[in-house]
Amino acid sequence: MKGDDVQVSDRLVAFLPNLRRFAISLCRSRDLADDLVQAACERALAGQDQFEPGTRFDAWMFRILRNLWIDHVRRAKTAGPTEDITESHDIAGDTGEREAEARLTLKSVAEAIDELPDEHREVLLLVCVEDLSYKEAAEVLAIPIGTVMSRLARARKNLAEAAGINPAVDRSPAKGRNP
């Protein structure tokens, strides 16, 4: 059992940045995200015998973290408001026009992601940021794979509209037409 303990803890340490990024995207508070990540790690270590070898460790951890987040949201309904990450002014960055433009673009994309319904944002982050397959995202979220694909398509469409990207009505020429 000692060998398994080392494997799980080694995986957790290597996976912390991904887990923290997903936690921040869910709760929009770095402090709360750190608490969620810590609780997820504790739960994973305590329940490491529930991890099925041969399955994706990251999907298992995302599911644990998401369940903790859902529990927190349910408890927080009576506890009051939480800190909004968009109000944090201590985010360090380079100065200059290029960096400022990049930050504005990032902020507008982050705001567009924040505007997405929770179920669309979760799918978008799991598939596009955390690189889970549709099937794995469906397992993490406990929904059918078709629902994942549908939510992801809507999330991408809404993000493109918010970013001012207007895809051509017909992306590929019809048969028999020259481009």
C-alpha cells in the first residue's frame, strides 16, 4: 500500500496547477480555490482506494473538486457573498502597450466566459482548457456525451459572438461550386 500512497501523492503534486486553475474558474476566488484544492487533495488521499487504475486521474480529481464546489455553493446560500476574482488588483503583469492589450483581451474573454451559464462554462473548461475528451467530461459532470457536445457548441458560439467573431454563414462551399 505504501507504493500506492506515493503514486497518488506524486500525481497530486504534479496535477496541482491544473486543479487550481479549474477551481479558480469555478469559484472566481483564489483563496477559496486554494481551500477547494486542499480539500480535494485530502479527499483523494483518504479515498485513493476508490480510484480505478487505468482511468484518467485528472478526470477523477476534477470530479472530486466539482463535487466539493457544489457542496460549498449549497452551504454558501445562507452564508453570504464570496470574493469576485475580477475585483483583484494584485495580479502582476508586464507593462507596455502590447501587454496592456493582451490583458484587455484576456479580461474580455474571461468576462465572456463568466457570462456563460455554469453548465456551459464547466464543459468549455474541462474540454478546451483541461483537455478532457467529451466522454471524460461527460463522466465528470454525470451527463450524457451528447449534452456535453451541445453545451460546448453553445459555449463556443456565445464566446465567438462576445469576442466579435462572426463565422461565415457557409464555411465550406457547396458541392459543384468553386470557392
